[in-house]
Amino acid sequence: MTQRLHLVFGGELTDTQKTTFTDVSQIDVVGIFPDYKSAYSAWKDAAHRTVDDAQTRYFIAHLHRLRDEEAAASSTEELS
């Protein structure tokens, strides 16, 4: 079975119409979750916690979409 990992993260944006963070060292990494449902719940909690800060946004990244398990790994992935 394919594992479908999701990353929830967020922070203050320079402009709410863009996805550029004000300070990447201050990005809040909420966590990595095994399914969309739990990632969505964590995203919702984080978004509600920061509802009064109009510049702060949280996102769900679909980590499973970044990898193709059938493709050969790059030389930096397999350091043996």
C-alpha cells in the first residue's frame, strides 16, 4: 500500500496574495501526517489559532506527490 504523507506548515507572509514568507527561519512546521484527514485537522487547528493575524497562513503539502517510487533515486538520495 502506498503511504500518503502530508506536511502541515505555515507562517507570516509578505503579501496575502502570494506565498512568500516574511522570514523562512520562523516557519511553523506543525508536523507530518499519514493521511489527508489528520493533516486537514492539524491545518484547521493551526489556522484557527492564528485567525487574528491576517498575514499568517498555513498550508498542506502532499509529500507523496513529490516522489515517484518507481523512478531511480538521484545520487544525493542514496549515499551508501
